[in-house]
Amino acid sequence: MSTATELTSENFDSVISQGLTLVDFWAEWCGPCKMMNPVLEEIAKEYDGKVTVGKVNVDNEGELAVKFNVSSIPTLLLIKDGEVQNQFVGVTSKGDLKKAIDAVTA
């Protein structure tokens, strides 16, 4: 069972509007996206209650990808109270993600 929240155009704004959200723009066919899944699951567990991990399937939610200028996947956005704080494109290490999360929550 995934600990990530599926984000769609219907729930996106309400999920990211408060607190800290790590949003993964991904696709089923994307190899690097699949490589990020275990890392994101670990982040979701380690930061449970502090960070929401959300996933946007770009094949189903193209408008959200366009809204955030996502041209390559995986793209990860760190959003605090509705404002993008950091962006990562491509496979990103758990350490780099944790540093970015800790910097925003410090």
C-alpha cells in the first residue's frame, strides 16, 4: 500500500494549501520515476505527520504539469502553504530531498 496521496486537479489545491507537500510528477511508463518510488515511500514514512507526499500522474493530469512547467519527469516540487520552495528534476537522492525538507521546516 502506497503512503503517497494521489493528486488530481480536483484535490491538488486543497492538499498543497497548508503545510508541507512533496509533489512527484510521474508517469507509469517512466523508468526513473519508478526508481524514485522507494525513496518517496521512505520520505513519507520518516516525515509522517510533517510532510505529505503526493503523486501527480502526468498522463492523467496534463493541466497540472503545464501549470507547474513540468517538461521532464520525474519532477519533484517541495511546496509549503501553497508556495513552491524547491524543485528537483530527474532522479534525486534521499539525502538531497531530506536536506531540502529540513531547510524548509527548520
